[in-house]
Amino acid sequence: MQDAQLDVGSTAFDVADRLAIINLFGAYADFYDQNQLADFRLLFTESPALGLRLRDGTSVSQGIDTVIELLALRKGEFSAQNNQRRHALNSFWFSSQSAEEAKGRCYFQVFAIQDGGPPTPDLTGCYEFTAAKQGGVWRLSRWFLEIDQAQL
């Protein structure tokens, strides 16, 4: 397949590429949840487009270095609160996929585990992504987080 929009249910895509992109999502969740932010950074292209859309439609965009710094602060707060976070990713939908680029969405749920207690749903939403293949490796070149809650 060259590039065009995929028909829902079509098998006109490279399965190995699709699995590599889905594996990228798994690494995203694991590296973030394990506070491995240096490895997390490697999942993105050099200058990805990153953004956050709140429920009220407000959008915020930042560069990757700023985002990593903010994530480190947020992870520090969670650690101080003895709050382990776990991402659950599902409902992957690829709207397009070529040999060099794939676009789509997936839902997420973030659970908080406070003081080793039961998991509590804390945040839900959707990731809108573009993945780019560079040197035979897939990386995230565009990543927008749409959250369902009114605030983080």
C-alpha cells in the first residue's frame, strides 16, 4: 500500500510494521510507568509535534525537552505520594499506513495505585498519533493527548 486512507477492515498494510508500531505503544506505557524517561524520550523523533487537548477544547503544545522535564516533575510528585501509575492502552485504530508513516488513534486509561492499594481509574482519553519510520525503526513524530476529564 502506498499511503491512502485505509478502508476499515482492509488487510492492505504491512503486518510487521503494524506490530512494530503497536510495540512502540507498549514501550511508551512501560517506560513512562517505570519512570525510565531517558528511554521514553527515544520513542520519539528528534522534533516531534506534541500536544494536549483538554475537554473544553483548550490546546497546549510544547517541545519534547519541555515535556520530558514536566513529566519528570509529575513523576516526582507521584513518587512522593507513593502513587504508582499504570497505563492501559486499547482500541487501536490506524487511519492510514504506508511504508514510511502511519496515523491513528488509541484509547488509554491510567490507573493510580496509592500505597499499594487497589487500582483506581484516574485519567482517560485518546492518543492521536503519527509514527514515522526512520532508518528501519518506527518513532512517534506526532503525539496528541486528548483527555476526557475537565482537568489533569
